[in-house]
Amino acid sequence: QGLALALDQYELNGHRERNKMAEIILQYATSGNVGREEAGACIEFCLEIERTDVLFGTIYECFVNVGKHAEFLEVLEPYILNRLVAGMGPLVLKDFVEHYQSQGKILEVEECITHLDPATIRSDLDTLVKLSKKYSLWSALIYLFNTGLNDWESPIRILLKATNISSEVRVEMLLKAMDAVNTDDELWESQILSVVEQELPQNEAVTISSFRLEKRSIPGGVSKEMIGKVLTRLLIEGEQLRMVKVLNNCDICMYNVDEISTHLKAYGWNEALQTVYLNSLHAAINSGQSLQRIEHAYLQVISTCTDPVTFCHEQLSQSLDHSHLVREALRNAIVKSLKLLFRSSPDKACQLVSANEIITDATQLDDFPLLQYEYMKKREIQDHLLFIRLLAKLHPEQVYDYVSSNEGVYPLDETLHVCKKHNIKDATSYLLERTGDMDGALDTILECIDEMKNREHSFEHAVGVAIQMCERNSITNLDTDQSQKMWFRLLEKLILSSSSSESKDIGSDKDEPSIALRNVLHSMMVHVESKNILKLVRSKPFGVLKKTVKAMVDAKYLENNMLKMASRLIVHDMLHLVKAKHEKLNRSTTMTTVSTNSTGIVEENTTVIKKENEDSLLKEGLRRKSRKQTCWYTDWDEKLEFLGSTQLQLDPQF
């Protein structure tokens, strides 16, 4: 408690009375009987005030004088192992080693030695080295040379020549000694491994070489024969990951690629095989080998990749750093590996090919319809028939839109054959129409309507195609009867479809056939006389068309009324214009004279100028009017000329 109070006062004074505190601890050590508890207190307080010189000097002598130094040294051990005490005096170190040696605790001594600072080691290095050799404290020996003398070579040579050591321990200690090396000389390991291969048994040499090759590349340090033995050992032991590390650190020329590849394929070690092929590829590129050799190397790597598409993408992004020859070899390899790439990841493969201009001709992708379709879709299409074939396989619903919007760019007969083969009836109907087979075109689209009547969107599309066909025929066909027959066949088909749909509410607005019928009837009104439509409708179920027919009649009535009103207005305007024109002309061809009779009364006489003088008078009137820069009859003449050139269809009653 007194030491604790003194330490508190020491800390309150800002650590200014260190010597006084050391005297208090010394008094405590000499005040009476000492043992483990007192030794621990002295060590703790000396470390707190940073006076290990007092601890291993006067205080330790106090314990020696009373014969309690053994307790002191045993209490000191955990402080050394926890690196709280890194150094001690030579006398303490000697007593420490001798005490633990006498107790048979050699391993504890070794562990403590490896925690000492260089100054302590140098204080009695010779004794420590002899002790380490005598009791085979190899870890301590390595630490003593490396830390005390900065000598990494001596412990390795001692281990190589040691006879009192087992094979496993020698390998372990040699690897530990090599890991402890700290030098800028890159050839040291090559020299050591050469000695290892020559002086140690093969088993030990192979083990050491394999572990060192896992850590780093050792150019010239390991023979080709030794590398072969290392790879064979790893293959037998089933250490694929270790083999991958060794292969990454070995030059490709140091082992037989074909032989090791055969073994790896037999074992199914795909990762190691990929490493071999990658090394072969890098060697081929760096040595400037031929296009075929580099291409073959790329093919080998792609065939073993777990994600070949990602590998190809990475290689393409890095290809700008390579020569044109390497880039060409990579692209050729990708083209030849398309089947594998597409099987691995179709979407990524499409993106890879499309984004990097891998393919120069779409026919190179004949074995990959989806990839070929994506490729052609993003470019100007050259082979339209090929694209139509792809649409027929992958997106048959798009064929009609394509053939109808790209007339004249594809061979008609071959395209028709493709559409028939894939049973694309809307496109087939359109192409039959283009060939002039109107009956066949209509039959085909009517079959399509029958098949699609239970599919909402498909049914609407089929009816729309049929309507467009009938409209085109009505415009281009001079035979009115034939064009009307097509409309009637379409209308009959839809009426029959409506009447046969027993499961539907035919009178409702959501009834699909009823909507289709209305669309057909509204389109027919433009091209077919209403009386013919109504005549046909009377002979068919009327309930389906009740609203539609009523709307047709109302529309026709309104149209007739509008035409009659327009006719009346046109006739009225014509009569008014003509009458006004004649009145103007009459006024311009009369003359009024004023005279005074004998009685002085003014008389007004109007004389009609003879016909032969009309032209001269009219010209005189025009000259007078032109002085005011006006022409009173010009607008009327233009209106009459316009009306005369316009073809008006007037109601007969007008």
C-alpha cells in the first residue's frame, strides 16, 4: 500500500521525482523477507517509473543475496513474453538461462530469447548461440543471428549441415529462416535453393522448393527438373490451389506445357489448367509469336474460363495496349468460341459482340439465331430475307409489320415461303395480296381471324389487317363488285363469329366481335354503298349490329342533309353573283340626257345605246374608273371564273 501511495504522489508530481521513487522501491526490496509477491511488485513499479536499470541492478542483487533470485526470474518470464521487458543485464540473462536450463525448460528459454532486444542479445551472444546449438533451439538461433548480427545466411548454412535434426524440423526451420531474410539482393534465394537442391535429400528439397515457389518467383533458382518434381508432388497430394500459385511463379519454359495440361485435364483441375494456358498466352504475346499461335492460346484460355464472356471483355478492353496482330488473334478466337460464349451467357455474349464490332458479316452467326438477330437489329440490314427468317423464328408477331413497311427490299416468293413455313398468316395474307392472289389473301386472313377470336390483341390485329387489305383493294381495284364482295365476306365472317360466341355477352361494349364488327362497318361505309350494307345486314342476326346499324343510318341521314344544305347554298350564291353581274353591266350600257322644253321644264330622257356603240362606251367607262385606281368588276370576274372551273355536284331538284 505504501508503494501504491508513493506511486500516486509520483504521478501527481508529474513524474519529476523518479530517483526518489526508485529509492522507495529499493527500500521495499530490502526491508524484510522477499518472495514472488515482492518480486512482482518491484518489477511492476520499476516498469512504471521506467527504471529497469535499478530493477536488474541493485534490486536483483537483493534477491540474489537472500537466495530468492529463482522466484524473481520465474516472475520475470511473463513480462518478457508479453514484451513488457525487452532487455536485461548480462548477469540476469545468464542466471535466467541457467535456471531454466536446470529446470529442463529449454523451450521456455527459446521463446524468451526470441522476445529480447538486440542490445541484450549482443551482451552475451556467444553463450546464447552455444546454448541454442547444444539444445537445438533453431528458432532462437535464427533470431540471434538475424537480430543480433543481421546475418541471415549463417543460420541457413548451420541448418543445412546440422545432423541432430529431423527432416520435418529442418524443412520448417529453413523456411522460417528464409522468411526472416531482409536483403535487397534478389539472387540470394536462387543461391540458397540451388544449395538446398544439391545438399538435402530429394524429399526435403522438393518440399522447400514448393513452399518457396508459392511465395515468389525465383528466376534461375530452381531447375526445370525440380519444378517438374514439385508439380508432380502437388498433383499427387491434390493441392490444386498450391499448384496454381506455383504455376504463376514459374516461367512457362520451366515445365512441359502439353504434359502438365494432359495431367490437369485427367484430374479435372480446370483452374490450374487455365493458369497454364494463361501463362502460355502471355509467353506467346511477349515473344511475338505468330497469329495462329496466339489465336490458339486464346482459344485454350477461353475454353477453360468459368466466365469466358467476362474474360473476352477484359481482354478487349486491354487490347489497345497490344499490337494489331494480338487484337486480330483475339477477335478470331472470340468468333470461333461464339458457341461457348453464347452457351455461357446469351445476353452478355450478345452485348460483347454488338459493342465491340467482332462480327463483320451476319452469316458468321448462323448457328446463333438470337445473337444474329441482335447483331442485325442494331445495324443497317443488308440481307432482308435472312432477317425475316430470324423474325419468323424469334418474333413471328413482328413479321407483318416488317414486310408491310419494307416493300421491295426482299424477294417476294422466298419471303412468302418462309411465312407459310412458320404459319404466320397475317404476313402470308399480305404477301399473297402483293402477288395478286386476293382470294387466297382473304381466305388466309379469315382463317387467322377464326383462330384468334379467343385472343383479344391477336384478334384485333387480324381484323385490322383484313380491313387494311379490303381498303387497299377498294382503292386500287377497278372492279367494284369484286371489292365489295371482299368486304361482305369479312363482314359475314365476323357476324358468324359473334353469333357463335355463346359464352360472351354479345350486346355489351366489351364484346370483342361486336367491336370488330363496328370497325368493319365504319370502314365499309367509305367504300360500299349503305343500301348494300343494310341489305346484307337484314339477312343476318341483327342483335349484334343493332347499335352499329342505327349509328350508320343516323350518319347517312346527317350526311344527306349536309349535302342538300350545301347544294342550296352553292346555287343561291351562284344566282346572286350572276344577277349582280348583269345589273352592273346593264347600268354601264345606258345613258341619261337632260333637256329643257319651251316651258322651261327639265326633262330626263334615258336612251339605250345601240349595240354597236356598247363597246366604245364600256371602254370609256373603264378609263374613267381607272383614274381612281379601282376596278369594280374584277372581283366578280375572278369569282365567276373560279366557280366556272369548279365541278359542283348539285342536287337534281336545284
